[in-house]
Amino acid sequence: MKKLILICFIVFPSVVFAQITWGVKGGANATTLGDFSSIYAPQLRLHAGVYYQQRLEQQYGLSAELQFSMQGARAKYVSRQFLAYNYALMPILLKFYFANDLYTEIGPQFGYLLTAKFHDDGLVDNISDDVKRFDFSALIGVGREVDFGNFGARFGFGLTNTSGASVGSDTVFRNLLLQIYVAYRVKTLE
């Protein structure tokens, strides 16, 4: 019982005095597939979504997002071949603040594949059945809060092999993601 009371005294003031923010965000993705494979090169795509952020103390906070993210890769040696994946992503991040407006963030990202297509010289093939639907990634990033919201960059490393059964058992496709983003704060509650 003493432990429960102690936990309540530690957690409850943090939640009561938390600053809650939500808004919209978007930016650019540089994505590729594989374990730093030599056959795929990064592809530039976009992402957009909404975010919820709760600053618990001066030095740390939590953030959750829901994004539509265009990902994939392009073949290095065949100029008109590329893979186009569309994901619904949900990163949940712990933020550590420095100098009040600079932060670093770390946490998991859960992804659900919406579509997967292979483009080859104008021909498009739906390969959604050949790619696993769920993806799990680790994220790390840096950013800065400003008057209108925040901006930053993050790197995501896929921990899930997303290749399906028909791709081959030796094939390892992991999503590798570099995001640069700008977020606009819609509402702040204190």
C-alpha cells in the first residue's frame, strides 16, 4: 500500500501539471529496404499526420502520432524500377528536453501496410500479398520547439522482416527511414 501511495504522489503531480499539445505535421521521407542492401537506393517520399504531445516535466514528455507515410525503395541498377509502400504509422516517443526548446526523442513505431506496389518501366504490379502487413521499428530523433510548433529529424530502423513468403526465405527487407518534419501546433492545454 505504501508503494502505491508513493507512486500516486510521483505520477499524479506530473499529470496534473502536464502541458498537452496537439496538431498536424508533415514532411519528407528518405526510405529504403534491406539490411543496408547494395541493390536498393533511397527513395524520396512524403508523410503527413496528426500528433498529441504531453510535456510531463521540464525535462521530459510523451508524444504519440498517427501518420500516413509513403515509403519504399528504388533499384540502384535499373533506373525505372521501384517499390512503393504506403503505411499507417503510429510512433510513441519519449522526449528529453535540453535548454527548454531542444529535444531528443526515442521510442517504438508500429506500422500497418496499406498498399505495396512494384513499378517497372510504367507497369504497376500490386504486391501487397507479398509483404507482411505489420511492421515494428525503433526511432531516434532530434528536434526543436518554436512558436508555431516544432521541427526535427528522426531515423527509423525496421526490426521486422517485411518480406512475404513468395519473396524468398533468405530475403530480408527491413524498412529504413529518415524523416524530416515540421509540425504545426493547433491547440495547447495547460
